[in-house]
Amino acid sequence: MARALAMATKGSRWIPYAFVAFFGVVLLANGAMIWIAFATWTGLQTESAYQKGLAYNRVLDQAEAQASLGWHVDVEFAQADARALAVKLALADRHGDLIEDASISTAFVRPTHEGHDQVAAIPHRYGGAYEARVELPLAGQWDVHLTVERAGEVWRETRRVYLRP
């Protein structure tokens, strides 16, 4: 019996090493994930995320007010060259009359890199047409936040555009 116990003990000496190896692999994998997370983080975060979440009902009210305006807004983006977008808007009110006295601003936000955002005004050209050429520093995806204001009324929309390299 003593011999059988000695053989069983001798055959199971690898078990503590297996536990140490298992936890070593887990720590190594977690360390690699942490390193990758810090190496690829662009620094983007939502400012005041909690307050924005609490104000969501206000966002819904603004969307309802915007829909009640009845404005017809046609937006077109076309790549002018490697680093430029041509932005065209056609505005009309609920009766189809052209809107010529609106103030249009755009914010071009890079969703994957901070520090490259730009703001541009889109001037009125003729009739209800507003056009501008916007130079952007990088190719790739951009979120375009459009704001149209007229006599205290506001229309907003966000579009994602892709600028080919």
C-alpha cells in the first residue's frame, strides 16, 4: 500500500505546476489585452455622457419640433478632390417656397481621431441653394452635423460621409 501511495504521489507532482502555468497564461493574456487597449485608444470619449443621457427627453422634443417645421432639406455631399468635399443643400418650407434667408453651419467631426474637427458655414448661392467646398485634413469617415437656423427655428441632422484617399 505504501508503494501505491508513493507511486500516486510521484505521478501527481505536475499538478501544482499546471495551476501556476494556467494562471501565468491568464495573466499574460490579460496583460496583452491591456497593452493593446492602451496602444490603440484614440482618446475619444463623450463629454458629460451622464447628463446627455438624462437630457434625452429634450432631444426627443427637439426632434418633434423639427418635424413640425415641415421643411424639405436635400443634402448632397460629393468628393471634390483628395481632401475636399462639396456640400450642397436645397431648402424649402412646408409649402414648397424656397428658403433663402437661413444660416447654415456644419461641424465635421472625425469619429476615430480627436483633434481634427472643423466647423464651416455654408453660404447661400441662389434660390434655396446653399453650397460650399470644405477642405478636410484626413481621408476616411467623418460625421457631419448640419444646423439650419431661420427666424428662431432650428433644423438639425447628422450624416456620415466617407472621403476616399
